Amino acid sequence: MAIKTTKKTASSTAKENSKFRIEKDLIGDRKIPEGALYGVQTSRGMENFNISGVPMNRYPNFIKGFAYTKWGAAVANHKLGLMSTAQRDAIIKACKELIDGKHHEFFTTDMIQGGAGTTMNMNANEVIANRALEILGKKHGQYSFCDPHDHVNCAQSTNDAYPTAMHFGLYFSHLELAIALDKLIKSLDKKGTEYQKIIKMGRTQLQDAVPMTLGQTFKAFANGLKRELKDLNKVAEEFLTVNMGATAIGTGICSQPGYSDLCTAALNDIMKPSKIKLDDNLVFVTSDNGAAVTYSSSLKRLSIRVGKICNDLRLMASGPRCGLHEINLPAMQPGSSIMPGKVNPVIPEVMNQTCFRVIGNDLCVTLCADAAQLELNVMEPVMCYSIFESIDLLKNGFDTLRTLCIDGITANADRCKKMVMDSIGVVTALNPYIGYDNSTEIAKEALETGRGVVDLVLEKKILTKAQLDKILAPENMIKPVKLDIKGKK
């Protein structure tokens, strides 16, 4: 059967062409949707890097980091006479709009890509340039009035603009993570205060050890995370060191004398209050990712700490009849498709899995940093993606753990106290008064007969009930205290 063809009229061709504009690059011509703020290099990146399915706009702080970077560069270049006041003002306005969350839908390139982030940098350059053209009253693609390379990217390379934007974006995301972590700390600390008088058995190697309070357990959780937050805040400061003016390899080619200092000063002025500083060796830092490695490592350590807390919560809530059952976690959903009545600790479980992912991401960051060669590390995109993902995972995980688990925990005080009194481990509290040998014999007999330590001590008339009551008073078993054999302080 013959295929029917339709001859296009001049009007239909013109109508079709009006939906696109033609842009050119080193490779050739490409049609770009007329309404798109991105350009030819972004379009090629969309075609070349269909890897993770996660575009730049998944991480608004990354776009915000690019906007501040390009804003600072525009201020510096204007002072050096490399662009007009109208071009500077249009670029700045476009950057401000990105910071306010506008036009993010045009940041379409995949977070994992080749080219050391060149496509991401050009995505930012093209969006800012085309929005600046709109502000100037021009059409998209009329780059003689504001060009992605010659104006938005003036005196820059991907190799200084990308890591600077990455640093800023990660720092902004860190600030959000710090808020979520601080809220979790306060929730744990509040539980520690609430349970400060509930006596329970401490355990080492999953065996009964010595008494403590449930409050001490939660206070320890909170204190450990306070230390992690302090460390994380400290290492995040490294993200405020930039290499603007390094251009391609750190030598500053294609920039003018004084540009680095002018750009750094502009960034400090724009991002007040800030502590942004220029690295003292741009060649070194352009191929180095020490700040990312250190921060990712701190996220890993934080994840290990949080994972341990979740492990403990699951153990303490185990049961309800055949486990420790010292605490109750909020019942969030039915726990089994076959076992009626079962409720699982799903929130600590999902937090554990989140921590595992972050730990895995840190390995990726480590391998990326190790892959640096000569004057550049081309593996920054997946390194950047890994840390952004880790921050978001932890931030969401902390909020989930706090609101759906920690805040709703209740204590089984009677169960906790009974396990202390029934435990052989309580004999440790008697050591200073009856001696290690006597304590060992009592423990051995209690273990063999199933009888309680207190009953055996009374039966053998080693101590009186009054003395035992004093020695085994909760407040005397959870901290250093001096008692004489008569039970007097």
C-alpha cells in the first residue's frame, strides 16, 4: 500500500518552526523548545546522561548554590569592566529568582554525568542567560545581549564554579539537617528527663550487668548526638572555602587580576552573615575534595551513632511477652500478613536502613576522591549527588524517627524494676559490702537454683533487710556513692 504524503504549506512550516529556536555549539545545531530557559548544552546533557533519573532540580539548594556563585561572579566582572550594568543587573535578578525557587523546572540534567559537571554548570549558565534576556526585553537565544559563556560564565570554568556551587548547596542543606538533628536530640533529652527515676537493668554483651535508669539511657542517646552535631557543624564550615578564580586548573587563566578577591568579597557581601574565604592554593584545591570527604565521613559516623540508638530501641521494646519489653514503641501499622496481632518496630527499622544507605554513600565519596588525577577530579557529580542524598535521607529520617517513634515512647516501669530485682547482676551492687567471693557464691547459687539474690543474702544472714534496702535503693545503684556496712552514707 502506498504511503500517503502531505505536502507542508509555508504557513504550517512556519507555525511548526515557531515552537523551537535553533542553537549551535561545537557539535552542531539543535532545536530547543522556544519556551525553555535552558539551551543547547543542557539539551545534549539530557540526551547523554539518562542515568539516575534524578535531575538537578531534586536538590533546590544546589541550584541556589549556583545562583549565588553566578551572582558573585557578575558583580566582580562588572567591577572589572567585563559586562555592562544592564547585563549585571539582569543576571543578578535572574539569580535572585532562582534563589527564591523560581525556574527550577529548567534544571533538567541528571545528577550523575560525565564531564566533571560541565553540563550542570552550563545548565545554570543557560537558564540564567535566557531569563536575563527576558528581563532585558530580548528573546531566548539572543545571546549577543547576554551570553551563557561570555557573560554568565565570564572568568569561570566548570572547575571552579561547579565545586563552589556544590559547596554552597551542601552547606545550605547541612543547615537544614542540623535543625532536624537538634529536634531529635531535644526529643531524646526530654525522654531522659521523663524517665530519670525508672530503674532498669543495664546490659553488656547482651548479658545482665548492673542497674541504671531508663533516663540515663535516653540522656546518653541525646548526649551522643549532641557531640555529632557539634562535629558536623565544625566540618561544614569547610564548605565556605571556595576556589573562584581558579578557572580551569587553578592558574586563573581567562580571568583578570583581582577577580578572585573581588568575587569572594562579593559573595561575602551577598550571603551575609558568612565566612566565605578563598583557598590559599587554587591549583591544589581545584583537584581536591577534602571538604566533601570530611563531611561525608562525619555523616557516616552520625549514621553509626543513630543506628546504634535504633538497635537499642528495638531490643528494649522486644516482646511484648517474650522479650525485654522495657519500653513501648508507638504502634504504627500491622506487622505481619500472616501473624495476627503482631506489631513491628518499623520506624527504627527504616531509620537503620537509612543509615546503611548513608554509610554506602560515604564509600562512594571516598572512591570518587581517590579517583582524582593530575589537576582535576572528574568524579565530582556522583560525589555531590551522594552527599546531597545522604543529607536528605538523614533529615527525613530524623523527622520520622522523632515524630513517629521517640515522642510516643512509653515506659514499662514495673517491668523494668522487676527485672532488676530478679537479676543476678544486682549482686554487683553488693561487692563493696560482702566481698567478691561472697558475691560470686551468691550469684552462682542464684543461677543454679533460680532463686533471687536478695533472698539468698537474707537467708545466709550476710546482710540485714535494712542494709539491703539501703544498698539496693535505686539512687544508690546508679552513681558513685559511699555507704558503710550499716547502710549509712
